[in-house]
Amino acid sequence: MPSDVDLPILRLMTRADLPVADRLRAQAGWNQTSADWERFLSGAPEGCFVMEAASGVVGTATTLSYGQDLAWIGMVLVDPDHRRRGLGKALLGHCLEHLRSQGISCIKLDATPMGRPLYAALGFQDEWPLTRWATDSAPMVEDTGEDGGDVRQLRPEDWPALLDLDRPAFGVDRAHVLQALVQHGSQVLVRSRRDGTLSGYGMIRPGSRAHYLGPVVASDQDTATTLARSLMIRANGEAVFWDIPDRNAETAQLASDWGLTAQRSLMRMHCGPNLHPGNPSLIHGIVAPETG
Ligand SMILES: CC(C)(COP(=O)(O)OP(=O)(O)OC[C@H]1O[C@@H](n2cnc3c(N)ncnc32)[C@H](O)[C@@H]1OP(=O)(O)O)[C@@H](O)C(=O)NCCC(=O)NCCS
């Protein structure tokens, strides 16, 4: 146990902190990778923080700005030996201060059951629940022959249509985040209509424990199912995590039918006026809890 004289200090995260930050991540059993930490830090070099004790880094938190209207807080982690001493609260309070000083009106996060009381105490309100669906071995779901059909890999010229689909779903433009995911190895599939617009898109990427299926954004259930099937095949029978908003019960049922089990509940929460709530009915898989 830490002594009373070991008062951690809060400071900006640097690249040198990433190996320890990733150890805290692994300790909590989370799925992000070193590449994810690099992405968080390069996306917000002035907005990622650590708590440093005499023994080293014992806490982390990241922020991600979606312009002036919305920002996200993620990777709130405190070493188990240093919990219940106010470090989580201090990290979160600093993130809020940092984002508000930039004039950002609404701040969101996806809370674990452990984090939720802390966030509620700081003024966050529940928005909607989601569930992590997981399997150790992805189902070998039937291949619908996407290469000859209307599901195909993303082409550079699809980006405007993809973003037109995504914006009303998420609430604000998040091109920078989606493009960074693709640069860091996410595979992207789209389903196109005859007129060139898209009825959906979906991604799958590597994680430290499992492939992460998401985001999946679709204008109708058939598209969500078709995309999810084509993405699931890409997990090659290996472990998969998939975070699905609870309101999309048909998609959750699909995950269950494919043998995934509900691993944990998360609550999307917001602080400040939720002026751009998006439409979670269109979201059949989030990007990630630390990202939105
Ligand atoms: C959630 C977490 C970051 C909290 O860190 P922490 O440093 O222990 O939090 P604090 O000491 O600042 O707690 C602040 C307040 O939040 C509440 N709180 C924190 N953890 C709680 C818990 N497990 N149950 C109930 N209330 C809790 C309490 O009101 C606490 O104040 P108190 O101890 O004076 O009553 C830490 O438990 C953790 O890293 N958990 C694993 C990762 C995780 O789930 N992170 C949250 C991601 S959304």
C-alpha cells in the first residue's frame, strides 16, 4: 500500500509513459493496444494526463475533441493499490477543466459499472446503455459472397458518403477519428445502394485480447446484419468483442445467436447540454468506449 507521503502529482502524458499506461490497461483487462495509446496521444497531445507517484505512473485519462460541440473522456484507469484515494476524481476533474477551458459544451464517456458512481458524482447523466458481447472463437458465419455483391471494401471515393451516413448517427463529424482507425489497421466494409449512396459501413480491427468489431452504422437492420456477418468472417474464428447499444435488440439477438455472450454493461453518459445526441438506433456497434 502507498504511504501518506506518497502524494501523486497530475501531469501531461508523454510517449515515455505509454508502456506503463499500457500495463495499467492490461491489469484492468481492457482490449486497447499500444497503437491505440499512440493514437490517443497524437490526437490530443495537450489533453492526455497521468498521475505520477514516487513509484511511477499510477493513473491515466485521455480526452478527444470532436470540435467545439463535443469531446470524449477515456482510459480513466487507477492502479488497484492507489484506488479510493481521490486519484480517479482528480484525473476526471482535470479532464473536464481542460475541455471546458476550450469552450467545449458537451462531454461524454462510456462508463463501466466501477466508473459510473464517480462520473455521476461529477455531474454526468445517463444517456443510453450498451453491452459488450464477446466470444473466444468467432463464429464461421455463412459467407454471403460479398465480393460479387453490394458489400465491398471501402474505396477512397466512399468517404463523403460514409461521413454523410455517420454524422446523423453519432451526432457530429468524426472524420479524423474514423480516418485514424483506418490508418491504424481497421478493415472497413461498406454496403452501397444503386445510386452510389451507402446504407451502412462497418469496421474490424486488432485488439490486445480480441478483434474489435465496430463501428457498425447502418440505416436498416438487413444492412447491419449483412455487414456484421462479413466483418465476423474476418476474425478468422478468433476472439471478438462487439459493443452494441441495447436499444438495437435485433443486433444484440444476432450476437447471441452467433454464440457471443454479454460480458459487461456500459452506460453512455454526458455532462453539459446534449445538443447533438445523434441517432443511436443507427449504431449497431460503437467505435470504442474510450472514443464514442
Ligand atoms: C473507476 C476508477 C478509475 C476510480 O478510481 P479511484 O481513484 O479509485 O476513484 P476515487 O478515489 O477518485 O473515487 C472518487 C469517488 O467515486 C466514487 N467511487 C469510486 N469508485 C467507486 C466504487 N468502486 N464504488 C462506489 N463508488 C465509487 C466514490 O464516491 C469515491 O469517493 P469516496 O471514495 O470518497 O467515496 C478505478 O476504480 C479504476 O481504475 N477502475 C478500473 C477501470 C475502470 O473501470 N475505469 C473506469 C472507466 S469508465
